[in-house]
Amino acid sequence: MPKIVNQLESLNRLAQTLSSTENLEEIINAIIKVATELTAARRGSILFTKNQAQAMLTTLIRVGTDRQQALLQKMSMMVAGWILKNKESLLSEDIAQDHRFKGLQMLDLPRQSIVAVPIRARGQILGVLILNNDENDPVFQIDDLQLANIISSQSAHVLENAELLMQLKDENKRLKQEVAAKYSFDEIIGRSPAMDGVFKLLDKVIPTQTRVLIQGNSGTGKELIARAIHYHGSRKEKPFIAVDCGALPENLLESELFGHVRGAFTGAIDTTKGLFQVADGGTLFLDEINNTTPALQAKLLRVIQEGEIRAVGSTQTIKVDVRLIFATSIDLGRAVREGSFREDLYFRLKVVPIVLPPLNQRPEDILVLANHFLKKFSQMVNKPLKGFSRDAAQRMLRYDWPGNVRELEHTVERATILAEETESIIPVDLLPDEMRGEAGLRLPDFQGKTLQATVEALERSMIAEALKKFNGNKTRAAKHLGLSRRGIFNKIERYRLKV
């Protein structure tokens, strides 16, 4: 009876250990410790059937010469292979003389008594638990095999979850490394003097925790710059969260940023964290900050001053540690003068302003960017494209690029997709009509009109074209034209445009 009690106590300790840790190495060591204690085994090991099998081989006791260790490891691999093939447990008094393992007879092994059992989870063999004794140790009995099977059954799902967790951690680490590489300085292309100034500013702000205001027209790469700041800085292991402040109404944007408590408003059935909490320790990028209302601007000002937020409907404040990066496609100074943006917030945002020049002001970068995108997209579609025809290159250099780098990227992507499999050079006829001069913005007839009427007609035409281009999406049209969301609504109403 005392022996059974000791066995039950050992199994209970194992269960407690397995339920209290997610560390795979700790779990393996706990399993082997209990298995060797209960069976009086000299050694124990677990071999996984997945790609980390050999790396996770764990032996409780290592004795003998290096050659003996190598022989024991080879024996373990052969035993594991037999278990996987036959899908059953193994008990052998002397495996070196066992007819099932004829290959071991040539290895000059001393007597090795073996117990080996599969570790099954969800009908699949996850790994193999192997116990062995030397010639001077007791020979394993059927009771030892039964105990090993109980331990294997007790451990299987815990091992599976721990291994999956390790794989997820490895995958997460790999993805972070890929993201960091994607948003490296290598992805920010530019040789022009204007971009050289941007790179110098980035070198200075990245090591700091200071707020940054990125200014530039739509499509100039403001989010790319923000991500590069984050993934090169000290917060790169923490979240980077990007929010388009013009994409949500004020009440939803406030809830999205600060969170809300249950019952705060109709439909708030649960308490929800805001993006400030999600980004805690990392970076929050607020794009088109000019689209926020004065009320929301006041809340943002408090976050900057006090480092704390208050969820919608709550009376409690929550401390947050977030690096803030802002972006705008309009002149915020002008918005301050017009009364649509708080002056005190404006001065706190522009601690370090980074101004991204439009593409038509950096002509030195047009073909450099075009070839960068061509290389990227040609690899994606597996086409041997090496460059652009002389005519195509000249047309791109002459074009005004109102959509900036984003428009250039989409242009090259389209040309790459349309190119023939046998072509190595992008011909001019694969460029959009407006770039080849065959079509473009249809301007109204200005003859005989006053300056004010001419400006209004041009403005009406450009807004109509933008709405058409973005299928009536006012937010995207406003961003394309460098207007605020409220501004484009006012102009649509003023010119009585149909959307």
C-alpha cells in the first residue's frame, strides 16, 4: 500500500507542476523526473516527432564517455522510430539483443533495459518517452511500462499546448523581425536633398521618446516614416498601433482610443480597452490628426500632459506609457489660425516636425522609386522585368504625381501585372492614360469668367473627379485632395455635387 500511495503522490505532484507552468523545458524535466523516480530508471528522455525533436532531447542523468553518449542517443532515435512506425509501447529487457533492433547488435552496447511509450494528443503521436537502465540496474517490468503510459497520458495535452506556445512565440519573433526589416530605412527611398534632410531628422528622433509630427500630402509615406521610427527605436518589441482619425465619427473615435465601460452608451454591452491601453509601452500613430474635434483634442492634450486616460463612461483614470506620433496632410498652423485646431495642442504636437516633400518636388527620386517598386512587384508575379523604356521613363519624370509615392507604386504595380511574360522592359503604353497625355482631368471652359468663378469651377471639377476616382468615398477623396473631412462635406454641399 505505501508504494501505491507514493506513486499517487508523485503523479499528483506532476499534475500540479504541469498545471502551473507553460515553459516547455520545465514541463519536460518534471515529466522525466517523476518517470525515473517511479520506475527507478537511470535515464529518461523525450523525443518530439515535430521539427524540434532533436533539440528537445532531454536526459536526466548523463554518465560515461562521449562515445557512450553518442551510442545512447542513436539507440534512442532508433527506439523512437520503432514507436512511430508501430504506434505501440515497447518493453525490452535487453534491447541490444532484441530481434526487433538488429542494427543495435553491431554497436557494442552493454545491456540496456528499455521502456518506451508514445505521447499521444488528438490522435497523433506528439513524441516518445524513453526510459532506460544499464546492465547493473534492475530490469524493467510490466508495472514500469504501465506507469510510463499513465505519465504519458497525463502529460500529452500539456506538452502539446506548451509546444504550440513555443511555436507561436517563435513565429511572433520571426514576424517582428520581418516587420522590422520591412519598415527599415531601406524601404524609405530617396536621394534628393529634401529626403536627405528627413533621414537626418530620423537619426535624431528615433533614439528619443519625443512626440513627432509628420506633415505631408496624401501618399507621401507618413505611416511608413512612423513605422520606421517605432521599429528602430527602443519600443520595437511593443505594439505599433495606427489610427486614421478621419475614418471614424467623433464618438466612435473617442471610444476606439480611450475605451469604454459597460453601459456607457447604447450597444456598450462589455467593458472594452482603448487603443491607448493596447499600445501601452509601444507607439500610437494618429494619422490625419486635423480631423479630430476640439472636444477630442482636449482629451488628447490631457494624455500628453498627464500620461493618463479615462474610458468613456468611467470616472477612473488609467496611466499609460505610449509614444505618440501624429500626421497631417494640411497646414495645422493655418487650422489653428482658422480656429479649427487647438493652439495649445498644436504646440505640443510639433516638438519635432518632419515635413515630407511631395513627389513632384523630388524628381531625383522618381525613377529610383519606380525601379524599387518594379523589382518588388516583378518578384511577386515572377516576371523578368528589369526597367522602363526611355519613353516611359520620360513620361514618368514629366508627370505631376498628384497622388505622390502611393500613386507611383500603384502605377508600377499595374504595369507589372499587365506586362507580357516575355517582356523585360515596361513600355510606355502600359502607363495610365493621363501619364501618356491621352486623357486627364477634364477642365471646364474658363474663357470669359472672373478669377473667383474660375477657381470655383476648377475646385468643383477636382472634387467631382476625386469622388469619382474613389467611388464616392468622401474620406478618401478628402485625403487625396488635402482637405479635412468636414471641409469636403462643406464643398460638396456648396457645389451641390451628387455622390
